[in-house]
Amino acid sequence: MSLTIPREVLVVEDEPLVRMVAADALADSGIMAWEAADAGEALHVLAEHPAIGLVFTDVNMPGDMDGLDLAHEVHQRRPDVSLIVTSGAKVIGQEELPDDGTFLPKPYPTDRLVHLVAAKLDSPEGK
């Protein structure tokens, strides 16, 4: 029997139902999913849970920091954390994302999200 490292993700989404669906899909696949409704809450959760290996964030959120700003802030604070940014309002180009960040357009099938998250968590480079 092989030992597996706990895989933890932070889902940042201001729409409660969308956040819950994403977190539940990840949890159903064996990935621990923390949740936050905005960037401030996300940074607090990230600081409290050092095992988080990936942040999945929506771009459009209330507050001083949108999801793209959050992705850059997470990359500054925790360059070891992989990033997936999503939006239904606009397409985010690779040049707008930190290093190995990935853009996932909305609406996305939850199996696509789970596959992308698992691939990034399982990759030695987090890509």
C-alpha cells in the first residue's frame, strides 16, 4: 500500500453555489478543498493551512483585490502554490498569469476542473 501526500486546494469564489460545487467535486475525488469568498479570506486561509498546494480562484470578486491580483499575491507569498484562474466574463492570457498559472474558462465541467487540479498537484513542477 502506497502512502499519499494529502492534496489540499483553496477554492476562492464569491458565488456560494459555484464555490460549493467546485469544492464538493474536488472532495469527491479525494482532494481536500478549503473555501474562501474573497481575496482577504483566501489569504487568511492560505496562511492558516500550509499544506494547501493549489489556489483555484475566480477573477471577479468583491473587495480591493480581484482573483488575478490574488493569484499574483499568492505567487509572491507562496511560490510553491500552483494557480488556476477562472472567469466567465473575460479570457485571461498566459502573460497575465504568474509563472505556471493556468486559465480555465467558465462554464467548466467539474470533471475538467478535477482533472486539471489533480494534474497540477501531481506534477513535480506544479504545472
